[in-house]
Amino acid sequence: MKKFKWVFLRGGIFVVIFSLFFGWGQIQEIQAAINFTEPEYPFLEDVPSGLSFDRELALTEAAEIEARLTLLGVGSQDLIKNLSEFFRSLAGDFFSFVDKISLGYSLLFYLALFAIFFLLNITSVVIVVIISNWIFNRRAIYHKYKRKEIIEIVSPYFYDDLEDHEAAGIVETLTQYKSLKDKQIIIDVLIEGKRNFTGEGSIKIKALYQVLQLHKVSLHKIKYGSWYRRSVGLRELAFLGRRAYKTEIEKYINDNHQYVRTEAILSYMLLDDVNPFGFLMDLKYSFVRWDSLSIYYTMYFNGIEPPPMAHMLNHSDLQVRLFLLRMISIYNQLDAVREVAKCLLDEHAEVRQEAVITLRALEYYRIKVLMKNRYINECQPVRLEILRSMKHFIEDDDISFIEERVRKGSFDEVFEAVKLLYKFSGYGEQRLWLLDEELEGRIAVFIKHVAEPRNKHVA
Amino acid sequence: MNKVNLDLSSKKTVVIVEDNDLLSKVLEYRMEKDGFQVEVFNNGEEAIEFLSSNSFDLLITDLYMPFMNGSELIKYVRNNISATVPIMAISSTHEEDVIGNIFNIGANDFIVKPFRAGELSVRIKRLIR
């Protein structure tokens, strides 16, 4: 009995919620649908005028259609009497559906509900946009105002002839800015000053950063911020901080986030001008090519002297070895040739290839014999680099080696070898034509290509 | 054509065209301290209006600015306002082509950022004399 009661109660609640949700009109329709029996195509007079059905208009339209059909010779005398059937025959299920739903007021209710909901949505979005814009503008105005104020205070600080009491006054005024927002504006202004001024002004900016305890703001960002804030904090420390912060920055060289790692590397370099590549030995993540580019430009724009790199060429990371070889080549570190030559025996073809390119750039002639000896066992890219390097080292006793490449080499090897011989001397060109006879005209196309004046820059 | 201020008894006018508010403020502070009258503009377009209708003794301009850059401004001043007024260009560029071009179009001096604030002051005084 209890169970029955519970089922009854649940059924009642369901009906109430259902009624509230769908509305009384819907229940009526459901009831009508339950009681529905197949209509015997009621006459038009029985069809009530509803929301989307105008009986008079329908009659007029039907009369017009009948007139047209009569003109076409189609018999349709019963159309008026059974217009409903006529429509059904025209549109089938579609019209029967329209007949059923268009006459219910619940549709209007739902449409109105939808329209209200839609308008509410639009209104809430507009309100959010207006409020966000207002907040953004307020922040921008505040930032602009404070920045202007701080610039006014700081600008005398960049000159050498500032009296001590004037400097102390500036520091005193700036200590009045207590909020984090204001401190961040001061940091931004100081960084900008550091970018624009050098010498005494630059030293003073760093001192101001310390005196105002702004490094604490940067350190807080590094410790507790998102990856972006961590990157910004590292940059601030690197620009304005002292070498003492290097140990703090070192912790982020192996950060989970790539951007933070890159920023930490660059910051480390800026703070340690004695050994800017010291971080390489502590790398746990693979060194990406983007980092090498960033490092190069950081060195270039900040005038960082390249440190000795040869001792790091046995680094376990392939990308680091490649990076160091490129840097040795760019900075023309001639004292690294011995270590670079060892890279010709590296297990990775990429490193061997880069080593050949570096030795070529350093113009280390004595390596020619080793390169020639390694040639047969090398892969195609390294072979091509060796042939290109021979351009700088070629002598008379190398001609037989190059001719052998013309005879037995791949398409690219033959091309490089032909270029090499042709450029070597008039004798080299003679040898090429003799070789062409020997090879039954197979290299004539290469010789013509190389000899063509328009291909001079290619050859 | 020539808008150079020849009145030696009056304050000399220095026009600074620089979109960086910090740099322009620092320059303005120093120039005013050194006894010059200073006019500051954010870009070339704004400066031209002033330069066309007022006399001035020195123009200091950044090279990279919105609306009208420094090169265009120098060309305009040399062709339409004054062929002799000293012009100093400021930029962070190290490109030789750009620097060479600046002198070709009529700049008298060029200073690369970052620079010593004191050095700039000395150069300005030398130019204006």
C-alpha cells in the first residue's frame, strides 16, 4: 500500500511539473491527440480561423486555383467542398502537420518565451561588454595617468649631474607608490629607460630597482605567476637585476613551460656575461632551434662577448652540439678547430655535416685529408658538404679524387664535382671534357650548365 | 623658406619629435634645464604644423614613428621649411644603409639608442652653436 502511495505521489508530482513545463495548452493538445480519430476530411466551414490559417483567404486562393485548373481543363468541382483534401494532396504530410500545430496557442507561448530568452541573452552580453569596456578604460586611464606622473618624477634621474639630495627626493617620492599596480608601472618605466639609456643612467636605473625593492615584485611573479608572468618576471630581473639573481633564474632553465625556459636562458645570459653559456651543461630538456636563434640575437643586440665553446662540443644533446658548431662558425673561433674536427666522427650525420660546414668557414686546410678519407663511408649530405668544402682546399693532387666522384658519384655529387673542377683551373676544364669523352657524353650537360655565364652565381 | 631663429637674444627653440613618452620627457627636461624652449610632438604629422608656422633652432626626431616617420619628416623639412636648420636623428637601428640614408636626406647628426643622456646633451649643444 505504501509502495502504491509512493508511486501515486511521484506520478502526481510528475504531472504537476509536466503541466507547469509544457503549459495547459500542450496538455489539451496531448488529450486531443489521444482522442484523435481519423477525420473524414472536414469541410472548410468546420476549420476554425487560427493563428496562421485565414479561412476567407484560403477560400479566395482556392477559388483562384480552381479557376486556373478549369482553364487548364482539369476537373475539380469538389475542390471547394473538400479543400482540406486538396491541400493535403498538394503538400501531403507537411500540410497535415501545419494544420495540427498552427492552430495551437502554445506555439505562440513558446515563441514568446524564446524571444524573451533571446533578448535576455543579448542584454546580458551587452551589459558584460559595457562593464568590461568601462573597467578596461578606467584601468587604461589610471595607467596612463600614473605613468605620466612617474615619468615626470624619474626623468631627471637619468642625468649624471643630479645632486644627491635631488636623487634622494626622487627615491622618496617613488617609495610613496605602494600598490602592486603602481610598482609595476615603475618597473615598466625603468625597463624602458634601460632600453634607451646607457652609461651612468643605466647604472642608476638598476640601483633604483634595488632601492625601491622592486625586485621583490619580479621575484613574486616568478614564484607564483602563470607561465606568462613568470616570463615577464624573469625578463625584469635580467634587465634590472644584479648577477646575484642568476641562481634564482637558473631554477627555471628546466621549467615545464617552453617560453619560461627560453626566457630563463636569455636572462641567464644577460646576467652572466663571463660565462653566458654556462646553462648548457644543466639542460634537462632538449634544446630547441628557436632558442639558438633567440640566443644569437640576444648576444648580438646586447653586445655579449661569445665565450669559448669548444669544450662543450661533447654535449649529450644533439641540438646543443649543432648550436655550438654554428656559433663557432659565426664568431670565427679558430682555436676550436681541433674539437670541431673531432665532430667529423660524431655518431649523428647532422653533426658531421655541420662540422664540415664549420671547418670550411674556419678555412682549416689541414682537415682535407681526413675529409677525403671519410668520404666513402659518409652519407649523401655530408659527402656534398665535403665536396663544397674542397673548393677552398683543392690542389693538383686532389684532381684524381674529384674525377673519381665524377665517374662514380650520384647526380648531386657529379654536379658538385664538375663545378669544383671547372672552377679550379683551365686544366680542370680540359680534364672535364676528356672525362666527358670517357663517359660517352654523360657529363656534357653538367659542364654546359656550369660554363653558362647566367649560372655563374649558382656555379 | 628659411625658418631658422636668428634672434640671439631670445631662447633657442628645440623641437623634439618622439613617440616614446619617457625619452621625450627626459630630453625635454634636459633641454629646459639647459635654457632652451622645447616643443614636443608625438609624430611627424603633428610636428609639421608647428614647424611650418614657427621658427626653431634644432629638430630632434626619432626615425620610427606612427603616421609620418623621421625620414619623411627630415625630407619635408629640408625641402619645404629649412635647408640649414640642424637636424638630429635618433634610432635604435644599427643598419648602415638606414644610417647612411639619413645623412643623405639631410640630417646633421645621428645617435643610436641606447645612448648616454649626457652625451646627447653635449651633441645638441654642439649642433645648436
